[in-house]
Amino acid sequence: MNEINPDFSAEMDQVASERSSETNFVDIFLAELGPLRKIVAGMGLSASDAEDILQDVSIRALKQPGRGRTREQCFRWLIKVTVNRCLTEFRRRKRFRRKASEILKRRSETKADLTTSEQNVIAAEELEIVRECLREMDETLLTPMVLRYFCSLGSREVGEILAMGPSAVRGRLRKARMILAKRLIERGVEP
Amino acid sequence: MQKSCEDISKMLVDYADRQLSAGESSEVAAHLTRCEDCRSILMALQRSLELAGVIWEDGLVETEAIRIPIPRKTTAPHWSKYAAIAAGILLVVAISGIWRALVGPTEKEPTFAEIERRITESYSAARLLAAVDLLAEYPDAENIADRQYRYIVETYPQTPAAAEAKLRIK
């Protein structure tokens, strides 16, 4: 019997196409380094921490077989790994390095939106309040905030990454944002 | 029925994020036109997020400066490894040749087939010897037994059974 079973042939074609479209985690890691950097920066970790974290993620990406996964799934996986790695580091050292005055100084060098010294003082005060509040914020509230507002992910995507429903994500976002807003109001800064 | 400030404030984050339905959104907007407290909360929500963005961006500037060395899977063959293996084999062959030339031919070690053959012969000889010993107990079969002992000695000369058989030959 020289004929090839059609089912077998189709199966072989499928396997071949899957292999050719095999996703490379390292390539995706390199392409999506920007959002991953954002996560690390948003969690308030230092540049040296970021280097360690992203290096770890790149090694995990290298070891991870991309077979049978779409590019989107690989990207989510990378975000998840980065978030988890950040949380480990975040729990260990909960701090933001730079002070508000330094941030403003850096911003004034690049942006000319703060013209008067009075505006600078107000902005520095506000920044200090928010910075302090972010530093003290629980990781369960900070992580969804960073992913949603800094990495521009939707509530559903954030939920998938943090293993929770979109409504739970919205709930946490509401809570986190109200904490920040109320802190500004409490401290007498007129927005 | 109009919603209270408490109800509205719970909706303010979603309102700022444009997550509310059109109806809810206009309800909040209407409340905001007449409530200064809720208006200030909304402004604080927007301002605090803006400031958080500044802080996050600042952290990002730092992380952007770092370079991540990416380890790559190599697909090219490791020629150096193969060269080392080949060199190793050549070295062993060369040393072995020199050693043979210096020491001379040594006694040949038995092969596995040879050992197997010896075991089989010992087994056959021992089995035959036991059978002949039984036969030798009958007076009428003495001659036959004697011939069989000789056969064992001739056929399986290297076996322990042959040594035993040699002692029983009359």
C-alpha cells in the first residue's frame, strides 16, 4: 500500500505549520522590552533592580518553549513573569529612590511646563505626597494601577495577568485612586 | 431619585476612566455641576494620576539606561568540542601504539564469546558426568560408563568435570 492516509498527511501539514510559526520568547522579550521596563519602573524599583529583574526574565524567556502559543500569549506570560519578579523585589525593598525635588529638576530640564518658582513648590509638594502614598501603597493595589495606567492595559488584560476578574481589577483601581486623591485633599493641596 | 455624594464618589474613578454607561455618565456629570466636593475629588483623582505618571516616567528614564545582555541559543555546531574529542581519540590511539611497541604483545584476553563457550562446555560436561555416575551404579553398564568418562575427558578437556571423569576411568 503506497498511498498515504489523507488524515495523516493533514496532521503532518499541521505539525509542519505549527513548527514554522513557533514563537520565539526571546524575540518577543526584545520587542516588548518597553512595557516590561514600565512595569519595573512603575513598581518603584531602582535601575539596578530593574537590570536584575529583566535579566532574569530574559533567561526565563530563553528557557521557555514557545510552541503552541500565540504572540499575545507569550507577551502576557512575559508580563506575568515580570510582575511576579517585581513583586518579590518590591516586598523586599519597598522604596522609591528619587525625591520629588530631584524628579522636578529632571523634568524642568526636559519640559518647560513649570515656569514659576511658586508652581515648582506646589508641584514638588504634590509630587512628594503622591510619591509617599505610592511607596506606602499595598502591592495588591499598586500592581493593577501600574499595569492599567502606566502600561495602558485594559482591566480584562490586567485581570488575566493577576489571575482575577475584571470587576475585581476595577474595584482595586477605584480603591487605589481614591487613596491617592484623598491624600492630596487631606494634605490641603488644592488640585 | 438623585444619588448622594457617597454614591457619586464611588462612581468617580469609573467616570474619569470613561467606564460608565452614557446614562450613568450624564448622571455623574449633572451631579458635578452642583457639587463642589465631588468636583474637587474628581480633580484630585486626575491630578494624582498625572503625578503618579510623572513618578513612573522618572523611574522609567533610569531603567531605560540599562542594557540587558540577552543570552542566545546557539544553533551552529560546536567545532571546538568535536576537535577536542578527535584530539582525545588520537592521543589514546597514539599512546596505545607506543605502549604496544615498547612492551610487546601481551597474552590475549578471552573474548565474551570465549567465556560463554567455556561456561556452556562446563555445564554440558558436568551434566554428562552426573548422568554417567548414575549409569555406573549398574554393574551391566560399567563398560558404557567407562566409554562415557573417556568421552568427557576428550571432548571437554578444560572442564572440572573432565578432571573428575579422568579419575573414574578404569
